[in-house]
Amino acid sequence: EIVLTQSPATLFLSPGERATLSCRASQSVSSYLAWYQQKPGQAPRLLIYGASNRATGVPARFSGSGSGTDFTFIISSLEPEDFAVYYCQQRSNWPPALTFGGGTKVEIK
Amino acid sequence: QLQLQESGSGLVKPSQTLSLTCAVSGGSITSGGYSWSWIRQPPGKGLEWIGYIYHGGNTYYSPSLKNRVTISVDRSKNRFSLNLSSVTAADTAVYYCASASRAAVAATDAFDIWGQGTVVTVSS
């Protein structure tokens, strides 16, 4: 099973600052990497799929990059509504199996 | 606009079978190339993929749960279901059903459509 390790566990930032989140896979996942945002009491929201493609309606301040085992998710300038938990998710090729990272919580400093 | 809605028992006794249903609206569950997934989240913890079923009926499950999980589709009712047997307190979680709204997302096995989630508690 492919393990996804997210870092840091918690990120303390102020509105307007840049957030950089990391997701590392225990083996290559090619570009099958997605990023989700989750707020308390809500279902996750897809932000990025295929490592770098923004989902429909996602603002341009959210971006993703990487391939293979190392991925980065960036929020270029934090808005008040961006403080949440972010998860990465991968799909292994065969047999298909999905795993999520442990999450990074972006908190207000 | 594809929408998903979970339903089922919110309280299950230990050793029994958890059964949930996800109703699909705004689209057909027989759409080619799409998967229909179950994902759960224990209280205060992260997300765990349970498994999914493709439109053709192929199912894939998490290795850690595959001995206890069955996911099936009811095409006549445009819904899919989850059965998880021999539950314990560790199966207490919010259970989500999820899918993709378009082929580009589905091809990467990401999920841009989620139900609101349903809380399942395992307790005697």
C-alpha cells in the first residue's frame, strides 16, 4: 500500500501570506495526486486533480505541482476562508487503490 | 448537476453489518468511465478510502477492509450501497459517498462530488 506523508502537520500563517504544503508518496504515483480542502462539519472539497489541474470553480491562488513521489500545494495569498485542513490523495495503478495523507491544518497565526 | 445523498442506519451494534445507501441524482449511475466510492472519517481523524465500484460492475476495496466490505449498484434505483460486516467501535465514523462530475476528474480517480456524509456509531 502506498503511504502519503504530509508536512507540516500544522501551519500557522496570517491572511495574505503564502502557504506551502508538501505531500510525499512512499512510491511513485505518477501524476495521480489530488488535493482537498475540508472545513469542520463539511465534506472535503476537491481543489486540485492530476497533480496540477484546478477543479471547476477553484480560485487561481490555489496551485499544485509535482510528479512521482514529491508534490507541493501552494496557496499564494491566504484568504480568511482558506484556513482549513488540506489532504492529498493518490491512486495506485494496479490494482486500483486509493490512500489519503494525514492532512495539514492551516491555522491563523 | 450530479448530487449524492447518503442514508442508512446511524447506530449499529458490534459484530453486526453496517449498511448504507447513496442516492444519485442529476445523472445516471450507469455513466461510462465513472466510479462510485465510499470514504469514511473517524471522529477527529483523517480520511480513509473504503472502496469503489465502476459502471461495469468491477469493485476495488481497501486492502485493510476488503474481507468485510461489499459495494454494489442498484441501477433501477440509481443508487449504490455499502455493506461492512463484523463492525467494531473502530468503524465509528462519518461515511461519505463520492464520485466525479466529469471524465477528466474521473480519469485520475479524484472526487469532486461528495455527499454530505452520514454519522455511523458502533455501540451496544
